[in-house]
Amino acid sequence: SQTIHQWPATLVQPVGSPLSLECTVEGTSNPNLYWYRQAAGRGLQLLFYSVGIGQISSEVPQNLSASRPQDRQFILSSKKLLLSDSGFYLCAWSQGAGNTEAFFGQGTRLTVV
Amino acid sequence: GQQLNQSPQSMFIQEGEDVSMNCTSSSIFNTWLWYKQDPGEGPVLLIALYKAGELTSNGRLTAQFGITRKDSFLNISASIPSDVGIYFCAGQGGSEKLVFGKGMKLTVNP
């Protein structure tokens, strides 16, 4: 069966520090991968999605970037965090090829102080 | 871009009551999904709909894919305290990405 792992679960970082959140999927190959941000416990904003290694689509201009160095690994990064980057970050995967059922990780609660 | 309007934004009900929520879109979707999110957790997929007019049940949950392909609803019958959470609709149009509604926060009073 497929599983998705996202870590860390919580993170407190100072303004101006770098960020790296990692997400890995097991039990499937060539998944579509997604990073979402959820502010104030409501609404999921799509940040990035990837349909293959090295292929990243950015949905909104922001202080973040994403990379997919391996088939089942998706990384969310920032060089310098802003206060406004605080939020709940969710990684998700789907099978792609017309199957858009997305399955989410447990999320990372990021607080920038 | 595609947007989903989800309503209501919140509901407070008594245990045992039924709940109904819906999502509408300004554009046609090929897929409608319904998720539930518990506090501090990632959303969990409840029901997936792939055909216009499709009516699907999962236990006490029933969801339908609207005939126009621009709307979907989710019903929860005989609510119980563990139904508490945020319910999201999500739709997929012509690309590989899902668009999410803003969520409906459900509170069930015992």
C-alpha cells in the first residue's frame, strides 16, 4: 500500500532563517506531488505541483521554492523565512494520468518568529 | 483561474441531525472529491466522484456530482460527535491539479 511521510511535524524558525520541509511517498512510482499551505485552519492554497522528477509548477509568487530530486521526494524550501510564511504545510500525492484522488501527509506546522 | 464556492462556511448541529453542504464552480470539473480534516491532521479523502450525475455513498455519507458538472453536494446522515471537523470539496478540471473549497467547519453537540 502507498504511504506518504512528511516531516517535521512542527517547526519554529526565526525570521530570515532557511527552511527545508521534506515529503516522501512509498509504494508507488511517478506520482504527482503537491505542496499546499493552509492558513488559520481553513482553505488549502496550492503552492507547487510536480508531475515528474525536476518538473515543478509554481502556482503563486512567494518566498518559497520546491524541488523534486527523486521520483518520490518533494522538498519545500526557503532561503529566508518571513513572518507571513507561518502556516500549516501539507504535502500530497496522486497517481496522475487522470486519477486525481490526492492523499495527504500529516502536515507541518511552521511558526516563524 | 478555477474557483470553488463552498457553503455553508460552518454549521452547529445536534447529534443525530443530518448535514448538507455543497460546492459550486464557475467552470466545469471532471472530478469532484470530498475530504474531512481533523485538527492538526492532513485531510482524508471521503468520497470521489467521476461522472456527472453520479451519486455515491460511503456509510452515512452521500455525495453527488452535479449534472452540469459545476457543482457537488455532500450529505451526512445521523451525525455523531466524531463527525466534527472541517469538510472540503475539491475539483479537478483540465489539469493535474486539484482546486479546493474554503472548507465547512462542522460542530456536533452531543
